[in-house]
Amino acid sequence: MPRATKAAPQAPSTMKELKDTLWKAADKLRGSMDASQYKDVILGLVFLKYVSDAFDERRAGIRTELAADGYDAEQIAELIDDTDEYTGRGVFWVPAKARWGFLAENAKGASVDGVERSLGLLIDGAMDAVMRANPQLSGTLPRIFNRDNVDRRRLGELVDLFNSARFTAQGQSGADGRRARDLLGEVYEYFLEKFAAAEGKRGGEFYTPAGVVRVLVEVLQPTRGRVYDPACGSGGMFVQAEKFLDAHHGEGSDISVYGQELNERTWRMAKMNLAIHGLSGNLGPRWGDTFARDLHPDLQADFVMANPPFNIKDWARNEEDPRWRFGVPPAGNANYAWIQHILSKLALGGQAGVVMANGSMASNSGGEGKIRAEIVEADLVSCMVALPTQLFRSTGIPVCVWFFAKDKGARAGEVLFIDARNLGHMVDRAERALSEDDIAKIAGTFHAWRGVDSSAALGEYADVPGFCYSASLAEIKAADYALTPGRYVGAPEAEDYGEPIEEKLARLRTELEAQFTESARLAAIVREQLERVS
């Protein structure tokens, strides 16, 4: 029998409180599960709560609309279950026994069709029902809630807590509905970040720090067309592209999303992530290896954004692959396989941003130097950015971003080098983050260089010693095609305090001699005290 309904916990009053409260509750579920397992449990629950809340809100809206049009209660009851009224507004259809209200009322289990079912079975059934009703979610949602390692008591407590957190503005629509979706998106992204930190190195398989993704998005500005990520993880590149569109008064429908992901669990996370951000992406019918089987063989993308795994030694290498236009990548490292795969996907006028290990900028092993030289001579590299260390919790490998362009306009025959290693700030002892100003400085420098935004805060482009330099292909050839920004930008200019060098040296010598004198005085006092003690 269903349990008596009890008072719901007090809903958190701020976004930070909501995220922190949900995370603490989620963390209690860990128990015997590792981070990758309970990640699936929690993110699945968040997704189910959202689709149910969105469904309830749309249902209330339909009821109000029908009543305003003069329909009576009987007619409303008949018309309110028209699935087109939901799916036509981008709302998933949620069957009765998959709705959150039903699960919350039966958080200690229920009798369904005469059979006693635990909460875990009810949630698994809800996931099945939502996928059957919405074919685009087929194979996406987790069905792991009735496993022995899921603590049933804590699962019930978590359902109670989620019951107090609404992801919609009840009875409202339009802009408020969009903010509600963004709220859930923030919770989902927050959880992804926390799970990535909990999983350490494995977390890097599905999560790229938001600041790094923002660098790619703000430089490329993907406002329309086809956006592709061949190693899409949990879909962070697509989500940030959608946020960029929103900030610039665009719509998610202005871009078409294509991606591929090798890991099954991560592929499912990406599908859910796109769904809650209102993006209808093509991530292929299933997960798969981009090198072994490209799921988008004919795609020509306007924008490619990727953070592929670094320095893969064991990969599906085929020397006859037509993607290796600039040379066959070495068997022991897939970095230049990723780069060439991405270049093969660029449409005429397309642009790409790719996060890579720093070694890719100057490596000559296995023929990589020759491949890099061919790519440079083809005038496809538009910008190289060296990023600060410690941006990734999952790896200590220093990273950079390669930017490519099929058409560099007035900057043909040049490459912009940006050394951003001194940017960023430490958020804790292990991790660095890029600020809004840091990201704007990198993106603004690039746009000023390209001449597409002369009104940027940085004004007209000019080389800045120690930070940026526009090099000709001849200069790059003279440097044996090494693309390390530090080689080109030089050292920053020394600050000029207006003090002649002779006077400065004399002043410093006087200060140093005074410090020596003070040191000798303090040493004498210490010796005197030691003699008294002895």
C-alpha cells in the first residue's frame, strides 16, 4: 500500500543551496558504489524529475487554455492527453506511472497490478515507460535503481528531497519555462563537474572544464550551421554553444549538433544533457570508436569543437584511411589522427578548435613534424593558444588549443600565437580556473586579429610581447614548424619606473648592505641568547 504523504522538506531558497543540498544527498547514496555508478543513478533521477515537472507544467497550461476556450471538464479530460500538445512544445510525454508525483507517493514501494514493487523497480519501470513514449530517448536512460548496491532507504530519502525542488515555474511558460530548463541544466552540469572531480583521471573522459570549453566557443562563435564533436563526452561543447546562442539572442534550433562518443555510459549522459538543454543532437544510434567507424562519414561541419583524449597509444589505425591527407599518424600516438579527422570534417569556410597536449605543438616523433609542416603550409592553422597549467583535475599534462580555419580572410599566410599560461586563478590547491576577463582577453585578441570585431575592448590588433604575436608562414618554417607560442611571443616588456639604471643599481646595493648589517645584528643577539641558556 502507498505510504501516507508526509510534509516535503523545505525547498532550498537559492541556486547554490539547491545544488549543494542535492549534491550532499546524492553523496549519501555512494555507499558501496563507485563514482561512475552513483553518477548514473543521480543524473537519471535529475532527468526524470525534470521531464516530469515540465510535463506537469504543460499539463496545467493546457487545462487553463482549454478552460479559457470554453471547454467543459469532460472535454478537457479527453483532450488533455493529446500527446501532440506536449511534444509539439518540446515537452516529453510522461506516462502516468512514470510521473514524479506517483514515485514520490510510493517512495517505500507500491502494489502495481497486484504485484508488490520496490521503489527501485518503480523507477526502472518509469525509465522504461519514458523511453517507450519518446523514441528519441531510446536506450538513453539508466535502469539500475533496483540493484543490490543501491541503498533503498537513501534512495527514498533522495526522492523526498527532489520532491521539494521544482525545476519549473508552475503555471507559467515562455521565458520562465526557459529559465526553469536552465536551472536543471545548471544542476546537471554542477553534478557532472562534481562527479569528474570525484573520479579523478577517469572524470576527464566525460568532462571538460567549463572555462576551457568557453575559450573554444567564444573564439569560434558558433551562431549557425552544423556543430560537430568527434569525442563529445557528456556534451559540454554543445551545451556551451547553446548558451552562447542564448546570450546572443539566438535559438538552439539555429545549430545542428553532431557527435560521437566511445564510452556507453558517457554517450547516455550526453543524450540526457542535450535533451535537458533542448538540443536535438545526432550522436549516432549508439556509442562507437570514431577511428574504427565514423558515424558521420559524409558530414561537413561549419564548426568543430573537441577535447579528444591525449596521446592515445592503442587506437584503430588504418594506413589507407583517406582522412590522413597530410600523412599517416604514428601507431603510438593518435594526436595527429584526431587533428586530421577534424580537418577532414570542415566545410568550406569551416572553423575548428581542438584541445591538445602541449607536446603536439612541436613533436617530431613518428613523422608528426612532417604532418604538422604540411598542415601549416596548407594554411589551415589560424591560432595557437598555450593554456595555463592545472585547468584539468584529471591530468597534469599541460594543454593548448589549436584553431583551424578553411578561410582566414585577410590573415591568410599568418598564424596568431597567444601565450595564456600566466592567466587564470587557483580555486583550490589542485585546480586553476579562467575568469570571464581571461576568456574575453583570449577571444578578443583573436577577433581583433581577424578583423571581425574592431569594436572589441582591446581595439585594433597589435602584437604584445609576452602574450601574442602574428607570425608569417616563413617565420614558422624557419622555426622548423614548431607551433609553441612561447617561441614567437617573446618575453614581456620590463616595466619602466622612470629610474635610471645606474641610480637603481646604487639604490639596490645600499638596501642590500643595510639588510646584511641587520642580519649580522640579529645573528649576534641570537648567539648571545644561546650562550645565556647554555
